[in-house]
Amino acid sequence: MAYSGPFQAGDRVQLTDPKRRHATIVLVPGEHYHTHKGRIAHDDIIGKNEGTVVKSEQGYEYLCFRHLLVDHVLSMPRGAAVIYPKDSAQILVEGDIFPGARVLEAGAGSGALSMTLLRAVGEQGEVISYEIREDHLEFAEHNVDEFFGGRPNNWTPRLGDLKEVTPEDIGGPVDRIILDMLAPWECLDAVRELLLPGGVFMTYVATVPQLMKVMEGIREQQCFTEPRAWESLVRDWRVEGLATRPEHRMNAHTAFLVWTRRLADGVTPPRPQRKARK
């Protein structure tokens, strides 16, 4: 699978019609894609540059581009809800996921965050993904393998419970830990042992009770900085001359993100000072 240049056999291509409806095909020489406006020959796309227009047998036009990561995440089969792009982007930046980093994630789900992390750490980095449910892990493995055209050499998916993982199991402490699970506060002892001093720990929780429990759990550990929590909201705009306005639908609450950093061994975090109420 190629990421740029002319289309090749095996590429995932997104076809967009004039009504902005999308369809995705995997290019196979000699094959056809059937639409309500007639067939589209894969051979009419193979060898062409991205951004080209292909016509069906009835002359209906479709714009052709390779699948982006975001397209794959939003269209792939799911065994569990995915971390949406707006939150994955926050994790990459706020979590400082750098090339060469060793990143541990737990709650691999359908593999959306796994793919994003693999892109960020590069070939010199490593992503270790734990999932407690076998069916969810199978979805993650299928989606990651399909996007990258095979199993990435720097990805280690594992079936297991993070609470039982030791540093020896993963070849030593890691630089970053990301959790996406129902009860992340149950894994804080493991996070303390598995994360290097100075490492960033982030967790993704959907509800206010989960947020409260994980924040208090982090504070009780006494080995992390004061945790920070937030959510991100994204709203598209329709720009059509004088009719420019916000879209009626928006990507509002998906989950809360919680961020903290591991302190050096033996260090107690300073007590947060809050302004007294008048």
C-alpha cells in the first residue's frame, strides 16, 4: 500500500460523488465497483494521480483520493467505540508522543488510537497494546493490519489485564501510558510501576463519575503531579456567501481527558494551593 504517488493495486481509495457521499474501495486489477449510476472499473483508477475524477458507465463523476487515517478510523469495523480524531489529536500533543517513544496503551478497543500512536512514534518507537477482551483485540488487529498493509514491526498487541503486568513483561518502564477503559483507577498501581519518572500518563473516560474517581485515585497515589482534566468540542462551519453559519450538528462531548506526569521515586507532590473563598 502506497501513501503517495499514483494509485497502485491494493490502495484504499475513497470515492466522493457530487452530493459528497463517500464510498471506499480497495483497488484490484480487473475488478469493478458497482454503483446505482453504473460500474466503475478499478483499472480506470490504477496509475492515475490522487485528486483525479473517474466516471461510471453512465457518466457519473466521482472524485478519487486515498483513504486518510481519519477516513479509516471512522469507517472501519468496530468491536468497541473508538477514540475520535479530535481526542486522538489532543492525546498526541498533550501527551507529547514523540518519534522513538515507547508507549503503552490499555483498552485497545478497535485499534483507532493504536494506529495514531504508531504513526507518531515512527519505526524507531514501540507501541504495546493491552486488551482484556479477545473479540475486541481481534478487531484491533484486523483494523491495524488492514490500514498498514500488514502487521507493523513496532506494534505488540497483547491479550491481558494491565493490573497484572510488570516492567519485566514489557522490557522495562515506558515513556507514555494511555488508558481507555471503564475503570482506569483500578490500574493506577500498575501505571506507577510501568511509567518512567517524568513520563506522561493520560486516560480517557466518558462520564463524570469516572472522571471524579480517576482524578482522586491519581492524587491518592502521591507519585504524580496534580492531574488536569478537560474535554474538547469541535464545530464545523458552513461557508456559502451570506449564508455563512455554524453547522447544525457538532462533535460535542465524547469523553474527558485526564493528564498527569510521574514524579521521581520517593518524591511527594507539593500540596496544591487553592484560593480561599471570600
